[in-house]
Amino acid sequence: MKSILILLLCTVSIAGAWAQQKTDYDKKLKELGIELFEPSKPMANYVKAVRTGNLIYLAGHGPSRADGSNITGKVGADLTVEQGYEAAKQTGISILSTLKGEIGDLNKVKRIVKVLGMVNCTDTFTDQPKVINGFSDLMVAVFGEKGKHARSAVGMNSLPSNIAVEIEIIVELY
């Protein structure tokens, strides 16, 4: 009986500590001045997210805005590294919009696991990681340590509709 009571007290203590550390991600987005929007429909014969177990895989997203427009152009020719960074950040907002639409509550996010960032760039451009940092920095700003992820940042000769970046992610959920 004594061991059951100790186990129960430890469980309550751990649960209480977890509840105190929990962040309200909607509140965090508001503090950062970020507004999510209604995600667009897929452009072709695919779905924007697939959930299997406690993982959700999001299809490639571009830097779409709430009005449906995209940030377009080739980094290294039409866009600077800084403009590419902002495009990657906007892609993050688009991804968070889809993610929230799929799972209903961003507080279900346990961590951002893996990111593939593709940059529409010139053949000689080599700063793809600096561009995709726009996305990664946003994930850490929103989710803290849970936003840190494994990542690839690669250059592409072109992307659909001339979008500046395309990013896909894997997210672990509670």
C-alpha cells in the first residue's frame, strides 16, 4: 500500500511539473505577431498531411500568404539571402496553418522531428542553409527546444510556380 501511495504521489508530481512547463502555442504565436490562416487546397492529386501513429508528415509547402499569393523568384538572382529567409519564414507560417488545421491544436505538438528545405536558386548559390534558417528560427521561436529538428537544406534549379522555397516536415504528436 505504501509503494502504491509513493507511486501515485510521484505521478502527480511529474504531471504537475509537465503542466507547468506546457506552453500555449496559440498565445506564443500571438506574442510573436503571427496570424495563421485557412490553408489552401492541394494543387494536385495528393493530401497536405498524412498521420501514422504519433507522426504527421506534411507535404511540401511554399511561401504562401493568407491572400493566396506566393513569394516567388530565384534566390541569388531575383531574391537576396534575406528575402529568401523571409520566404522560408512565411513557409513556416503556411505549414503551421496546415498543421493546426489537421490536428486542431498546436499544443498536441511534441516536437518538430525532420525538415527538408528546398531553395529555388541559381547554380552558383551556396547559402541554402542561411535561407532555410528562416523556417528553423521560426520553429524554435514558437516551440522552443521542441522546435529544434534534423534538417536538410538543398538547392533546386526550379520549384513549382517559381516559388522561392519549398519545405516539408515530420512532426511528432502527443
